[in-house]
Amino acid sequence: MGNALGDGKQTFAALRRVEAAAPQEARRPALRALTAGLLYGPTRIEGVREFGARTGALVA
């Protein structure tokens, strides 16, 4: 299953680039929704859980 930016690893790489360039942007609702899709989707991607915790997408 893909998403708006392609496969999960590509999406996560793009999200990390956003966070590196402008950390506050990674907390925007649309990007948190993309992160949540990666967190709760069928594919496990290393580092997504930590990224989600940092950006507010991971609900504890």
C-alpha cells in the first residue's frame, strides 16, 4: 500500500528532510497524518516510531 508520496521509505525520507530543514513543519497536521500512516501501516520502517514521538504523531 502506497501513499501520496510513493512508498513508505521514500515518504519517511522526505519527512526526515522536512524535519532537518524546518522542525516545526514536521509537526503540522498533514505531516503528522503521513507519519501516522507510516506508523500504523502494514510496513515497518526503522526510525518511524521515534520520529512519530518527536513530531507528535505517535499517541502514547
